[in-house]
Amino acid sequence: TQLLEQSPQFLSIQEGENLTVYCNSSSVFSSLQWYRQEPGEGPVLLVTVVTGGEVKKLKRLTFQFGDARKDSSLHITAAQPGDTGLYLCAGYLTDSWGKFQFGAGTQVVVTP
Amino acid sequence: EAQVTQNPRYLITVTGKKLTVTCSQNMNHEYMSWYRQDPGLGLRQIYYSMNVEVTDKGDVPEGYKVSRKEKRNFPLILESPSPNQTSLYFCASSLSGAGNTIYFGEGSWLTVV
């Protein structure tokens, strides 16, 4: 059973459009991280959110952590072909520092 | 250069033949972990280690063993591989298991026939 549910599973958009990926759970996380993974490579960290309600911006990417620390979202403004990749949310449960949970991922394809 | 190195990167093996996937990190990290990645399931944690001689089961430990005899190495052992262990495996490390950045290796493609 996946503790972190990501939606949608797949997203195909045109260059210049906006997109949002969601990461939801019924469990509380002490922190949540977003990764991007390219084919044949390991995931690479984009951002860590720690405080409920926190919003972080990384150029055209905006990350939000829910007030209750159970959900998060990733919004990309004016997507570019270079944003294509598998986006994964992941986090540590509040009662288990060692167990690190991943969502199943959202495959984003941005076409020129 | 900060690195997590896995070997082998690609392996085809037969059912029941013991194999070990090595993992080494050069960042003096305390926390190391193994994941497997399967289509539609994301990354699932197999085992993790908070420090030398301290290991714990993740979500899918069945059929796997690990050891942490020294800080830099965390090998994954498949005593008797089966076809359902065909997967992409990632080793990862971080300073500690408490929200620090996790660094991943490049992955090991394992096929068990």
C-alpha cells in the first residue's frame, strides 16, 4: 500500500502551459521532498519542505506543503521541454525517522 | 566528488544463484538505504541503516539481506534470487535519516531468469 498517493500518474502538455502535480497521504510527515528522475538515472532532489503551510519557489517551480503536513503540490509555470521527467514526492513519517516513503511518481512530458 | 557508487550496473542471473550488489559512498554519511523501483509502484524501501551495525527492514525486505560493517559500504545480498526480484535497484545515502538530502546511486538493473 502506497502511503503517498500521487496524481495524476501521467501528464502530457505543450510548452508554455502550466501544470500541477499532487501528493496526498492520510499520514503526517515530518518533511516532504520532491525529486525528479531522468531515464537511467537516480532521483535528484528538487526541494525539501518542512513546515506546514510552507511554500518554496525554485525558478518556475512552486512547492507547497499542506497545513496538516499530509499533502504537497508541485506547480510548474510555463513548462519547457527540459521539465520532462518523472516527478516523485517522498517523505519521512513523523514516527519513523529511518523509513523513507516514495509516491509512485508522475510522468510529465512537455512537447515543444 | 560526492558519490554513491553501485556495482554491478547491469546483471542477468539465474534463479537461486546468490548475488551481491555493492554500494559505497564517499560522503561519510551515517544513513544508507536500498530501494527497488518497479513500473507504477515508484521506489519502495528494502532495508535501511542508521549507522554501522544498525540495520532495519523497509517496506519490502523479503528475499533480501544487508550488512553495515563499515560506514561507507552497504551491500545488498540476494541469497536465492527469484524472477519477482527482477527490478531496478537504487542505493542511497544521507547525513542522517531525518530530512537531509538523500543522494542516489545510478541504479542497478537486475534480471533474474
